[in-house]
Amino acid sequence: MEITREFVRTVVFILGPMVLASYAIGLRRMDDPIALWGGIHESWRTLNVVCMFVSALGFLIVFQQLLFGWEVSVVESVGWPWSGDVVDGGHQRLLLAFLLVLIPSMLWLELTSIHIRSDAAWTQWAVIACLWLVVAGNVLLILFGWNAWQSGDSGTSILPLVGASMLAIQVIINDGILWVWKYPW
């Protein structure tokens, strides 16, 4: 199956709202939604929420630039920094990164809710693994943006790298490191 720009757009258009829906549904189903903050001190929560919006904006920048702003051929020719010169497969790589961000993002709240109810060791590791899959996807988006920017191809810019870095504030720092470290496992 050929992975096209339209296919990646469609996947993100479907999964993106599903992430938001999973949060809304998950929060409504929880007895104590505040428990999701875990060990994050109350004084940090406002800053964390601001970071969530910065992160969402960063995601939208990556999405808009790579799937609407840039030429199809330019995105298709972007590889990973270690892959050398490539001529195609950019949309496959981009799809992988988006899937690693979106699918686990839909699952973490429910997995955390299961952990809160059961407090089993396996649920702790399931939540951490889920968050770190999102981290891996974000790192891939950063590397994709970096390599695209470094290519110097006509029509490219630093914006996808900036957007992926904005996403990283929440995904890598706040969720992947701080939340995992502070959560009262």
C-alpha cells in the first residue's frame, strides 16, 4: 500500500479528534479526575495547562506545514538524519511518527484510570510505556523536522522543527519525564 499525503492527512483528521474525545470521555468517567495530576504540585498545574496549549499549537504547526504547506515531493524525500539521501518514503516516516504520538495519546488516560483503580505493577509499566511511545513519536517528528530543514530544499522552513519542539515541552518534559517521575506509583 502506498502511503500518500492524503492518507496521512486522513489518519490525522480521524485520530486527532479521537484523542480529544478520549480525554473528554475519560475525564467524565473518572471518580476523581484530579488524581490524574498524580504528584504534580498544584502550583505547577497552571503552567502545565499552558504547556498543553503550546504543545497543541506545535502539533498543528507540524501538521499544517508538512501536510499542507510543503510540496508533496519535498516531504516525500525527507528521511531520518541517519538514512542518508532518500528519494521517497517521507510520508511513511511521517505517518509512523504521527501514529506513535496519536494512538498512545488516546490510551494513556484510560490506562492511568485502570492503574488508579487496580494499583497493579503491570498497569504502572503500561502507562509509562504508553507515554514513552508518544515521546518516541515526538522525537521522530523532531528528527523529521530537523532533517527537512537541514536539506535546504526549496519551500522548506524551520517551522516543523519549531512545532515539534513545542510539542516536546509537554510530551517529553512534562509527561514523559516529570509526570512519570512525580506520579505516586
